[in-house]
Amino acid sequence: MITYSFLQHYWFFLVSLLGGILAFLLFVQGGQTLLFSLAKKEDERRLLVNVLGKKWEFTFTTLVTFGGAFFASFPLFYSTSFGGAYWVWVLILLCFILQAVSYEFQNKPGHFFSTNTYRIFLFINGLLATFLIGAAIATFFTGSEFSVNKQNITEIGGQLSPVISQWENPLHGLEALFNVRNWLLGFAVFFLARTLAVLFFKNRLDNAAIESRLHNALLMNALPFLVFFLAFVIWTLFAQGFAVEPVTKEVFMEPMKYLNNLIQVPVLLLLFLVGVVLVLFGIIKSFLKDKWRKGIWFAGIGTIITVTTLLLVAGYNNTAYYPSTYDLQSSLTIFNSSSSFFTLKVMSIVSLLIPFVVVYIFFAWRSLEKTTTSIEEFKEKDSYGY
Amino acid sequence: MELLDVSLVDWSRAQFAMTAMYHWLFVPLTLGLGVLQAIMETIYVKTGKEEWKKAAKFWMTVFGINFAIGVATGIILEFQFGTNWSNYSWFVGDIFGAPLAIEGVLAFFMEATFISIMYFGWNKVSKGWHLAATWLTIAGATISALWILVANAWMQLPLGMEFNPATVRNEMIDFWSVLGSPVAINKFFHAVTSGWVLAALFVVGVSSWYLLKKREIEFAKRSIKVAAIFGLISTLLLVYTGDGSSYQVAQQQPMKLAAMEGLYKGQNGAPLIAIGFLNPAKQKYNDGVEPVVAAIKIPKMLSFLGYRDFNAFVPGIADLIDGGYTTTKDTAVAIPFAEKKSRGIAAINALKQYKVAEKAKDSTAMATQKAALDKNFPYFGYGYLNQPEEAIPNVPMVFYSFHLMVLLGFFFIALFIVLLIVSNKQKLEKNKWLLWISLWSIPLGYLAGQLGWIVAEVGRQPWAIQDVLPVQAAISSLQTSSVQITFFLFLVLFTALLIAEVGIMLKQIKKGPAHN
């Protein structure tokens, strides 16, 4: 028997999984921040742009689908966070506009801006988008200042705002930058994206000069990633969390709530550990064995599992996944912010098609990437290059 | 609670409209060019003739430039529902969000996956596999259009839902009603075929330029032939679906129809204005001033288009505000604005009392208030309006947009027919006037698309959701200055990227397929 609660959990899992896949695919953004440091010559830079350019649309599409899925399954989050933390989301969007055109336009004649300008756009996207997405996700654990009062919509005098979700800080999201823990996850995501990008390049490139620099780049990015990530995780696990009393639905602060979630839901703990081990294995083996190219698969799958689990820890086991520090009882849970049973059921049926989508993406990628990519490839007749 | 800032509503609308208009500069060309390039590649695969491959690849390059910026503006539109229309996102997110999520899963990934093969797969996959990827790319784009137009159609005709006072939102109860809405089906075909027409005009215009410059002669002739046939068929389909749109508007959004025709006083056997001018002296719906100063009218045609009956009564703006009429669709006497407003207020107050009763756990009172709410819910949105004038969209904007769009549609039919005749007689190069007209028809195609969306969206005002939620109750609670800043940020960015896009396209066209 499919219950409403099951569907709410199922959809929070799917949204978290999309979040995990997005975190993995942010290697494209990470790679964009390496364009100037990893490549020394124009040909090398074009090579990096071209290998990343075959993937940027997947990151973009995943972000759009992540937004669409969140809208459809947890509309109160969509209305509260996007309409409230306005500046953070607008900045993220601006970064992605820059990215969308930069691959296609940068080497086309008549492109108005210089090639370098488009690469700077890519760098800005890589830097800001990863950091801001990380900081925004950190607020799932640290909280934001908003209130939700559904009765506001009955204000019809034309004097008072009828808006249900009100952001209670005039900085509209930028105040998240005053919280060190948000910075930690922001930097962790930024360096994770760069680390994954190095592993991706190691897998895809056929260029001795760039490959010789990957070893050092891996160390320089993986180390800060691990420092920031561990600092965030340890701090979060031992900090107070936003718990929900199962019967009264009252939100209250519980010491070590997120650690308790891992302990009380062992499958989450197991997944989290598996994810972290896979990421570490992918990084360490790639570092130790220069010829080994498969690190991206281990670290990538590990990233998906770890991030998915982290998001589940924020929302499962009677936890408010989008907490309000202004008014605890306005905090969003998977129960009070979700779509109706009917809508979740309809979308769950549609979600059965996801495996088919995954299969054709797999076959399409495989057909394009049987071999590694060299500079010569995109100079060939009939080839399409950025 | 914050005070309501009226200018915030205007700026939020301006930002969304600006983003949507930029988005619609790129999407229709993508939708149409995608089909045309797939047809050309199909001919290449069937005949093995390299020139068709060259032609397909050239249009694919133009497609790619256009596609990238369409993607960039599209993501902003999706997220603006949340950033600027927060109340809307909660109030109808249960219905509206689903098509967006399904669009992501079913359409965007298809597009993103197969476009990679379309561009990078020429030397890596078989001919057949490549052709399939080209068709699947445009299939993804078209399926994407389907879902977003389903969502938009639902804003014009909210079906398959009921209001739940416990959650204070509308909830979906019938998915097939949402997907199969007659407005959705019509809107999908109308919008997609408008993209096909634009692409046909684009290909014809660019090819005409080559002929005027006496270069790429064979390529240009081939392209004109395919595009003119495609364009003529598409424009005829566009007229057919346009007729369907008029019928749906008459049935579901009579105020929009009245604004489209500048019809203030309804009548039986209402004529359709073919060409006309509004009277600028007309200030109020009930000031007695004649609304149209000069017009060529087709007798009884509006009645026929709207109700499939030459003598049907078509209500005007004043009738819709004052009520007291009947139509062939609804034999009940229409109620005036004042009553709609009072029933809207009754619905909102019932909701307020329902929440009070819910808090007090008074189930009897909850049931009473729910009954009052259900009874008056069809007019819920009117409770937010103060004056009758607020229920009337901007008539001149809708009127002129509609008539210009229709005129352009018929001009396109004539153009494609003439092009086909001249092309068949092998006299294209000799008729330079026709080539110049074709070239200058490209911006007209863009204009027609924009005008169509102005009719659809401005004509729906003041509603975000027809009769259920006006725009002032749909917004986010933000400082107006924030939205002003982001408006100009987006405007500058989109304009800069548009300039870059046009620059690249012109260069690609100047280079031509031979050097592509």
C-alpha cells in the first residue's frame, strides 16, 4: 500500500539524488576554473574547453530538473527559498546564463566579446556557482530567517502583502554569508568540483603536457576539499539540529541531531561511509597511480552517494530540511511542504521512466567516448569543436 | 507583515515579460530549424548526396548558436516562478510544478543527450544513428514545448484541480484534464507551428540573401524549396490552430476576446475587424465613447469564430463588467463584476474563517466555511480586485498585437505561395523584389511570434491564473528596488548576449555553407 508518507520520502529521495548527481556534474564547473592554470597554451585550453563542452548541458539540465522536481514535489520550498533568498538564487542563475553561451560562442567568428572574455565567464560560473550552491545547501543544516503564514493570502484590503512566505532578513539570502559553516560547504563544493574535474581530465585527455600537471593539481585541490568537507561534516554532526516532534509536528533544537539521524537510520550511515570511501579511493589511487584513469568513476559515484545521503540526513527521520531560525515552527519538513498525494503519485508513475533516460544517456555517451580526446580530434574535417 | 507595494507587481511583471520575450526570440527558431535540418539530413541519408549533408550541417551551426542562448533564458524563466512569484508557486505549485518536472525528465535530457551526438557524432556513429539523434534532438525540444505549454494553458483555463483550505492551495485531482485541456492542445500546436513558420522564413530569407549576392546558388535554391513547402504547410496549420485559439478564448476568456477586438458593447452576429483603429479618446469602458474610429469589418465573422454560429451573441467589455446577458455556451444570465467581487470576498473570508475554525478544532464550523468557500471559489480571485477597470486588460496593446499578428500570418501564406511558384519556374534570381521581401520577412516572423504572446499573456491580465489568482496576489515579498536591479541586470546581460548571437549568426551566414 503506497502511503502519502512513502511518496513524500520517495520524492525527497529523488530530489536528493538529483542533488547528488548535480554535485558530481559540477566537475564541469570545476574544470572551468582550471582553464587558466592547467592549460598553458591556446591549444591546450581549447582541448579542455572541448572535453568539458560535451558535458556542460548535462549539468545544466540536471540543475533545471532539480529545480523542476523540487517545485513539483515540495512547492513550499520553491516559493519560500527562491522567493526569499532572492539574491543567492539570482546570482547562481546569472552565473549559469554566462555559462550557457560561452562554450558555443567563444570560438565563433563575430562573437563580439573576445574568446578570453567567454573563458572568464566560464571561470566566474565555475567559481561562483559551485561556492553559492554549496553555501545554499549548507543552509539546510544551518537555517535561514523566514516565516510562513498561509493565512496571509486572505489579506484583501490592498494594504498588506498577501504573500505566504516572508523572508525576514533584508539581505534576502546574502546573510547566509555571515555563517562560517555555510562558507565551509561552499568551499568544499568548489574544491570537490575541481578535484573531480582533474579526475575527469585524467580519464578523457590524450595530452601528455596537461596530464603531467594533473598529479599536482589533484593534490592541490583534493587536500583543501577534504579539510573543508570534514570541517563542515564534523561541525554539523555535533551541532544542534532541527528536529520535528513526530506527533505534534513541533520543531525543536536537538543536540547532535544529524549524528543521531545517521545512528538511528543505519542505512544512511552505511551509504554515507560507502560514499566517502569511494571518493577517497578514487582520489588516493589516482594520486598514487598515474596511469590509472578510472578515478572519476569511483569519486563520481562516491560523490553522488555522499551528497544524496547528506541531503537525506537533512530531511529524513523527523528533521526539518529547510529550517527557519526566525520562527522554528515555520521550518519546512517533507510533510508540510510537499505536493498532494495525487500529484506525488502521478509524478511517481512518470519517474518510472527515469531508468530509460539513464540507459539512453549511457549509450549515447559510450558511442561518443570510446577513446580519449586529443587536440587533433577537434581539428579534424567534419568534426564540431568549440 | 509587510506592506503591499504596487510597483513591485509591475516590476515583477516587467521582469518576467522581458525574460519571456527574450526566450521567445530563440525558442521558435530552434523548434523550426530543428525540423528543417532533420529533413535535410534525411534527404542526405536517403540520396547520399553530399550537398544535403552540407546544407544540414550549415543550418545545424545556426541552430547551435541559437539553442545555447535559448537554454540560458529558459532556466531564468523556470526559476523566476519561484524568485518573483512565490505565492503563485505555493498556491498552484501542486498542479503547475508537475509539467515542469516532467519536462525536465522527459524532454531536457533527451535534448541534451542527442544534441551531443548530433554535433560531435559525425565521425563516430553510423549515418542512421546520427540521423536518429538529429530527429530525437528536435523531438526533445518539441516535447519540452508541449509540457511548458500545458503549464501555460492551465493558467488560461485551470482544470482538473480543487482548492484545499487545509493546505491553502489548489491541488490536482485529474492529470488527464490538465494534459488534455483543449487550450493546451491548441496552444501547443499553435506555438510549435509558429516556430516552424519562423524557421521557414529564416531559411528562405537567408537563402534569398545568398541569391541576391549571387553565391551559394544551388544551396540557396534547395533550401528555399524545402523551406517554402514546409513554411506553407506550417502557416496553414498555424491559421487552423489560430482559429482553434479564437474559439477557446471566446469560450474560456471572453474578456480577452473582447479586448482583441476592441469590442465594448456586445452584439448578435458580431463582425470581425480585419483592419481597424481604436479611438484614443476612449478612456473608460462605460464612457459612451465609440471605441473604434475606422475599420474594415467582416460581417458576423466574430460570432462565427467564437461560437461557430453567425448570429451568436458576443459579449463586449461593458457586458462582461455589467453582466445581464446570455450566450449560446451559457444560458444562465451572466453576473456583473460587483457580484463576482462580492463572491470572491465571500470565498476568501470563508477561507479565513475556516482556518480559525480549524485552529479551534471546530469541525462543524469548518464544514460550513468549506461549503461557502466551494460555492464561491470560481470567483476567488475577484476578491483581490478593487475596481471593475482592474478586470480589463490593456485593450490597445492586445487589439493591435492581435490584428498585426493575423495580418502577418496571411502575408506569410502569400509569400510562401509566390516563392513556390517562382521557384518552380526557376526564376528566383530574376525576381529580386521577391528576394528582398523574403529577406525582410525574417524580422516580421519574430514580430508575429512576440505579438502572439502579448495577446495570450497581456490579454489574460489581471490574472496569473484565470479568475483564481490575480498578479498582485501571486508575487514574492521583495523590495521593489531588488527587482528593479535584477530587471536591469537581466536586460543588460540578455541584450549583450543577443548582440553577440546576432554577430555570430551574421558571420556564419556570410561565411556560408561552403566554408562552414
